[in-house]
Amino acid sequence: MLGLRPIITLLIILFLVLLGIGAFRYWIKSRDVAETIKDRISTWVQEETSGQYAIRIGDIHIDPEKQSILVSEIIFQPADKIKGAGTVYKFNLQNLLINQVTLSSFLESSLLELSNITIAGGEFEIIRYADKYDDTTSIKGKKQFSQKGLRGIKIDSIQLSQLDLIYQASNKAITKLESVHLDLYGFHTDSLNTSSTNPLPVSSFRLAIENLKTELSDKEYELKAEKFILNGAQHFQAIVKKIELIPIAGSSLEAIAAQTPVQMDVYQLSIPEIVIDSLDYRSFLEDSMIRTPMILLNEPSLTIFNDRSRPPSTKSKIGKNPHQLIQQLIFGLEVPVLQVKNGSITYFEKNKEGTDIGKLRFGSISGNAGPILKGVETKGSLQLDLEAKLMDQAPMKAHFYFPPGANGQFTVQASIQSFQLEALNPVIEPLARVAIRSGKSNLLNFSIQGSDQGANGKIRFSYQDLKIDLLKEKETGTTTKRPVLSLLVNQLLLRTHNRMDDRKAHEFLVRQDRDPTKSFFNLIWKTIFEGLKSSAGIRSKDSKPA
């Protein structure tokens, strides 16, 4: 039988162990341990940044049983000596939870290895100043630490939610994003060395921003997106979901156009997805420059409405060609290729009487635009190579070139394959009071060179079996055929056939002066229309056979 003395001795040892554990837990939770942790991290930040930044840590709550540390607030801010130089970073993080941490390692190890950090709430601010860093404030080398000093931090993953991001560019423009979600993986402070090729001290990260929304400078349109996602480490890919550019008025485009004081285009744009490949985020943050090898637009849809029953506009549109508008953007661009997949453009126009609406549509638009340059050595030029279907039926190809220069020069070359001419009725019946009864286009090619002053075009149009009906509008708002006039036009004026093997001219040279109150697209259309009329036998003094 076990004696009394060994039992008493065992109870004393057990009591001392329990007392030691309790004392250890009390000591772990004590203010002294929290202050030790603060001092280690604060000293490391000061020495790692050569005194350029300081960190302030709020209350620390330690749970040794769950091996977790909860920090109420962390404030990271620049020292006074670097304010106003280069790019400055600030952040204020709230409710920071460190899970699965070995507390003795946290207190003693020179390399702090952590499994997971979760952060809920906070604000991250980036301020870009015009001046670069001065050599006297740059980091010239890391200091040597004492044997027990903290020399580095390694974290498997960091999850941030409900983070507000504020960026102030060197031109004082401020961008603010709310409720940002950020996941960082493989954080290691060894990558903070400025000579490292890795732009961030992480192996990879994922940034997600939901429900972006901003008003444009004219306060008439709102730009919004459902989600923005940025993935990567050395190479970044950005994905933007469900982008919309819509009028702030919120009504239909027809209702908004009816309220405009003069004739003007109102529009809305929808893009289900934009993919930006290998985005140079440093250029964007430090130089307000979007630099990427390619941007992909998936299924963009642009709708435009113009009400011709409103008074004509007297405002000049000179200087508003696409390449000229690019140079007016507030940020820089260096995009070699902008790729479009399965896009569409639909143009609606109410006639001068305000009784009917014409519709012109280009569907299945695919192709490339670029280079798109603004703020780099070569600027102002733009090329577009596109394929589409006119009225969703006739396959066509078009090439646009806008060279550098201030006089709005441009070149357009396009070809449209064979199609039934009746497909054009949705646009010509309401606007021209003409209906195509029959007809087939065998070939339609055009080449136009233009500027702010006007355009010269070469139009080649081959067709057969063309018959039209002239229309008139009834008091009820409907239209009816004018049989006598239609017969006379078809028999006496209109060329029924103009095939390539006919002796009649099928190619015409056209000169068209520009109306400065109309867009350059209007100049292109008027030039083409004059060539089509000449091909059909309705000659103009500004056209002649080629």
C-alpha cells in the first residue's frame, strides 16, 4: 500500500504545477507581456524603415488557451521628415485577430512566424506627392539587431474586410473606395528590400471591391461596377464585373433626350466583364498611369439616342474625335491592345416631326483597338480594326486610323458583304420616308479621308433588283405608300441594277464639307450616303465617277 508521504508529495507537486500554469497564464495576460509585444514590433518598424515610419498599437488581449491575440487598433503613419515627399502610406486597422500563435515564440524568437491574421475594419491611405524621395531619407541599409531583437515577420495569410481605401494623386485628385476586401498570402518582410524585384512583400494577393460608384465630372452620368478583383504578385490581373455608365436622371434615353434643350446624344454603356492583363499597379498609384499589355472588353453594349425634333445644337464638336477625347482624360494610358469581343452599338434617332424613331444597329462587334496612348512620348494616334454585322445581318470589316495632330485627321476603310437591302428599312423608313421594297447589295466598299474641315470619299456600290416606295404620314401617325410617285421614281430616276459588269459607273468620288456642330461619325455617314445616291442614279454636284 502506498504510504501517506508520497501521496502528500505528489499533491504538492501537482499544486505547484497548477500554480505555475496559473501564474504563467496570468503573466501571459498581464500588461507587461502586452507592452513587451508592442515594444518589439514598434522597434522593428522603426529600424526596418530607418525611422521613416512609426507604428502605434492599442490594447492587446491574449488568450493562451486558444493561442490567439486580439489587438483593438494598429496605427501606421509616416514620420514628419518624409511627409510631402514621394509616395506616403498610412493605415489604421481595427479588430486584428492573430490565430494559432506560439506565444513564447512571439516573445522570444527573432523571426516571428504566424499562421493567420484576420482584420475587420480600418482605413488605408496612399498619398502621392509631386517630389521624389530625397537621398537623405531613403533606406540605405538595414541595421543590425540585438540577439533578442525581432528581425523579421512571416505570415501564411492575412484577411482584411471592411477596409476603406483612400488614394490622393499628385494632382490632389482623391479616390475613395469603401468596404474593400483584401487577402494576402505568404507575407515575408525579407521582400521589403527596395532592391527586390517583387513589388510587394507577399507571394500573392487578392483584392476585391464591391459596388463601386462615382459621378463623372459633368454630373450627368454615373459610372458603377458590381465588383473589382485584382489577383497576382509580380504580375497582376484585374477583372471588373458588370460595369455600367448610365444617366443620373434615371429615365429612359428617349425621355431624357426629349428634355434636352438642343439635339444631343444621350447614351448608356454596359460591359459584363473587363479583363486587364498584367496591370502595372505602381504606375497607376505613383504616376496615375494605366499601363498594361492588353485590356479585354467582353460583350460591351452601347446605346445612343438623339431627338431631332429638338432645336439644332450650335455647339462645335471640333476636336472631339476619339483620339482627341483620349488626350483629355485625367489619367495616363499606355495600352498596346484593347480587345473587344461580341459587342454591339445601337443608335436610335427620333425624326424631325417627333412621330417615329429610326434604328441603326451594329452587332457581333469584335476586334482590336490600339495603341491607346496618353501621357507618353508618342501620343494622339489610334487604330481600330473591327468586324461586325450591320443590322445584325450583313458581315462587315472596318479599319479606322487617327494620326497624331490637332486638325482631326482620320482615315476609314470598310467593306460590307452581300445582304438584302430591306434590312435597312428600320432606319430609313422613319427618317427618310422611303421603304426599300426589294434589292440586294452585292458589294459595298468605301474609303474616306477626313479632317475637321471635311472628307473625301471613294464609294463602290454594286446592287441589283432595287425597288423603293415613297411614303407619306397620315394624321393618325402611321405611314402609307405614295403609289404614283413611287412608280415614277422607280421607272425614271432610280437605277434598278448596277452590277459590276454593267457599263454604268459603280464607283464615285465624293466631297463632303463638315458641319462643325455634328460629330465626325455624321461626316462619315453623309459622305457614304452621297456615294450611295450617286450609284443609284441620283447625282450630286459634289460627286463624280471615279
